[in-house]
Amino acid sequence: MEARKKIWEQVVWTWKPETEREAGDSIVRNILLHWFPARVALRSLSYSYSFWLGTISAVLFLILSITGVILMFMYVPSVDQAYQSVKDIEYAVSFGWFLRGLHRIAAHLMVAVVFFHMVRVFLTAAYRNGTAANQNRPLNWIIGIVLLLITLLLSFTGYLLPWDQLAYWAITVGTNIARAAPLVGESIRYLFLGGNEIGQSTLLRFYVLHCFFLPTLVLLLFSWHMWRVRKDGGLACVDQLALKQKRENVTPIKTKTYSLLGLARGRTAQVETSLINEDEHTVASSPNLTRRLLLVMLATLFISSALTFIARAPLEEPANASVTPNPAKAPWYFLWLQELVTDTTFKIGEVTINGALVGGILVPGVLIILLTVWPYLDRTSVNAVGGWFAKERRRQNAVFLFIVLTILALTIVGTFLRGTYWDFYWPWQSWPEMPKKF
Ligand code: HEM
């Protein structure tokens, strides 16, 4: 039995440090692992608190960076060659279809996962400070909002690169929404496109933003995001535990078992207040955190790869400014906005009230501003920070969920139920064949 267990352990490579010191050293001596604390609260490793959505977002970004750099060796950012180079990747390069498909699936998944990570953070009030000193979770929430916007922009700029009909018209529709912004709309669109129409300057702008500028920003902001999580004393669910132990008058242990880098002596004020009984409620990061991290990484890679096989990346005809598809749709994550624009466009007699300003600018603008300032307006007490479905947050969680579900519903309508001339069609109804518009 013992021998069989040993063989199994050798097969699955189970790392079992003999001492606390060995476990701690394996974290602080490793360049990749040293940004984790030597010990973590058992609670924060739970799958059902965070669903590991932030980590999954980071893994998707890693997959995107690796596949993206390989694609860069083959892609040519020129209107004359872009389409052909993507066609070559898809049909001529060995496993090129897989590389392109994985990059595309990971990009779509990242938009969705980052969004749901934000939803999780809101519902658990993890943007609020607990009782520990030096916390600034509202700031980390704002860094998160910027990360979400950059993720959308990253995906949007990548959309144009294949230079096919799908790409060209999705970007046309997407950038037309910006036009409705009062005073600055036209200038922003001009700056973004590098002219009045989508052309070579647009492709080059999107290429540089997509391959260099935005990924670098994500990397910098992500590092700041993670550093803040550590400065805030770990995930917010740990604060719940500290509060409970304080209420129960649990006696704090006198010494810290393993100090950071071996330099810090004693307990900082932050550690003192944020976590009380370390021995009972924390585990060594290596192998407990590292093993879960590896599992989440492998699962993310496996699911993204499986989806790549199931949903092959589309490549339509080359971009053609004079052939307008009907309907022309923005990328799926902006379809709720396109749908809103339609729903807020009214005809009163001969006058048409265009919904682009309300649906395309005002609603998303107000939502972004509200999200940014919410941690400072919210009066949730420390009792509800880091827990799911707190009673005192019932009303605001319900309003937030209502907005999230509306966005999801509008996205589904825009994606699946809108046909020619943006008319509504049930899935079982077929659209009339439209002659191509020249
Ligand atoms: C590229 C996008 C993002 C990445 C890679 C990322 C990554 C992470 C990771 C790895 C964590 C640790 C816990 C977890 O896995 O849930 C985390 C926590 C956190 N994230 Fe993000 N995040 C991103 C976007 C966002 C967004 C959009 C928001 C909110 C607007 C946000 C707000 C937070 C907050 C407040 C925490 C602390 C949560 C807690 O204490 O429970 N992040 N993030």
C-alpha cells in the first residue's frame, strides 16, 4: 500500500515540504512564486468564494501573450497583405488554425471572465476595507475598472486585424457609436482611426495598440492589482474570519511563524489586525496555493483548447468598404450597446430621435462613473465585507444584478435575435435573403 502510494506520488509529482522553513523557502527563493506570501489563509483558497476568476483572467492573458507573440511572426499589418497572412496562418501553417483559434477563444473568454470577476467582487463587497490597517480596496477596485476597459479595448483592436468583412464592419459599427459623443465624438473617432475612414492608418494604429501598448498597460496594472491584494492583507474573505475571531476574543499567537524574506521581525500592525490565529487558519502557500494555481492554469488551458476545436475561428471575404453586410454587427460585447441604441431611437412623426447619444454614450458613461465612485458612496459595514449575499446589501446587490442581467439579456438579443435591418427574429424564424448593398 505504502509503495503504491509512493509510486502514485512520483507519477503526480506531489511536493511535500518536510518543514515550515522548507515550505517558506520554496516560495521566497523562486522568482515567479515570491510575490505570494509564505502562508495563505485557507479560506482564500476556496473555489466557492472567488471562483478563481481573477486568476483565470490572468491565465487567459498569459495564453494570449504567448499565442499572440507567435502570431506576430506571421501576421503583416498592411491592408494589402493582412488578410492573406491570416489566411496563410489558417490554412497553410502547421497548426496555425489552432494557434489563431486559441488566441481568439482566449480573447473572448477573457472579456467574459473579467466581467464576471467584477460581478463577484461587487456581490461580496470586496471593494470595501475591513478592519486592518493600511487597506485601500477601493483603489484596487478602480484599478480593476481600468483593467476591464483595457481588456475590452484589447479585444476590440484585435478584431480588425484579420481585415475580413466581419472585422471591417464590426469596427465600423463600433467606432460609429463614438461619433455620438457631443463635441469630442468626431475628433475621438478621427484620432482612433487615423482618418475619417478605416484604412491603413487604422490598421497600423490598432496593431500597435493591440500588440504593444495595451498588453504592456495590462501587465503594469495587473502587477499593481496583485501588489494591492497583498497590501490589503489578502482577499476580503479573510477579514470576515478576523472579525469573527475578534468577536469571540480568540487570543492571538505571539510570534509569526515565517517572516517575509526573513527580514521582517514580529508582526506588522496590518497582520496583527487582519489575521489572528495563523496556525489554525493558514497553510503554507507551497504546495497548497501553488497546486491549486497549477490546476486552475491547466483547466483554463484545457477548456480554451477544447473550445478551439469546437468553434473554429471564422474568416470571411476580404474587407470591402463598398459591400455592407446586413445586419452589420459590432463585436458581441458591444452588442448590448448597439441594442440600446436601437431601443432608444424613436420616430415622432417625421422626426427621428437618434438613440446613439443615450444608448451609446450616456448609459455606458454613467455606468462607468457610478462603478468607479461606488466604493466611496457605499456604506456597507465591515460585517458584510468579503461574504456572499450579506443581508444588509440585499437591496444594492439586487439593483446591481438587475443591471448585469439586463446587459446579458441585451447581449443575447443583439447576438442571436437580430437579423436583417436589425429586425427581431426568433431562433426558429429565418431571415429574408437580402441583396448585397453596393
Ligand atoms: C485583466 C483583468 C483582471 C485580472 C487579471 C485580475 C486579477 C485578479 C486576481 C488574480 C485577484 C485575486 C483573487 C481572485 O482570483 O479573485 C483579484 C482580486 C481582486 N480584483 Fe481583480 N483582476 C482583473 C480585473 C478586475 C476588475 C474588472 C475588478 C473590479 C472592477 C477587479 C477588482 C478586484 C478586487 C477588489 C480584488 C480583491 C478581491 C477580494 O479581496 O476578495 N479586478 N484580481
